[in-house]
Amino acid sequence: MIANMNHDEFIDKLKKLVCYADWHHRYYMARARKYNRFDYWIKSSLGFIAAIGAVLSSAEKFRIFGAILAGGCAFLLGSVLPNFRWDAIVSGLKEEQEEWTRIFQGYEGLLNMAQISDRDEMLSMEFQKVEELKKAAELNERNLPDDEKLLRKIEEEVRKYHKMEG
């Protein structure tokens, strides 16, 4: 691919790829942050309510209510929440973020290298390494939920930041 381009075309192509990788990196970072926060608050809230239920069950007056509250929260945490695959979604989003961070850093390093050096064989090898990372990331079948609104918002941010036209 690099052999068909002159140095300036290659740098332009790299700038677009840096923008693309930054877009995905920021998107998955925002999604992972949202789901981590959501997961944390649901589990900690249910845990807190279960603790209140356990305390209430020690009082003679509220023994049955406390036991039902604690048991219900334990049931939700142990049986219902795992069906929503929260852990898989949270870890999948985190893995996507990490993959796109490596790809973004690879393209960014390659762009910096290309701007100070025009040794094509070295640039070509580094480019191939980053392209392989990108292909591997695109092959992952994690079936994660999408957020088109957030994706478009981050695309605008990244295009402004990298001064790329729409």
C-alpha cells in the first residue's frame, strides 16, 4: 500500500487513520466508563439494600421483611443480573478500548516517525504491524451494545480536534 503512495500522500493517509483510531478509542472509552459506572451503582445499591435487609432481619419486628429484602437482593445479584451479561459487556468494552488505544498509539507513533523520517521500508513494516492490530480488532465478535448518538458526537469531537473535514 505504501509503495503506491508518495510521502505526502502517506502522511495524509496516516492522519486519517489516526483520526479514525482516535474516534474508536474515545467511543469505547466513553462506553466502558458508562457501563462501569452503571454496573457499580446497580451492584452497590443492591448490596446496600441487602445489608439493610440483613440488619432488619435481626430485629424481631422486621425479621420477615428484612429476610425477604436481603434474599431478594441476593437473588437479583446472583441470578437476574448475570442474565444481562453486565460483566461480559463491561469487560468487552474495556478490551475494545484497550485494542483501539494500542491502534491509536501505533498510528500516532507512525505518523510522528513519518514526519521526521522518510525511510519507507521501516515505515512500511510499522504500518503493517498497526494494520494487523486493526484487522484483529475488527474481527472480534463481542456483540456489544451500540450507541449511534454517542458515536456521532465523538466523531464530531475527533474531527474538530484533528482538523479533519466532514
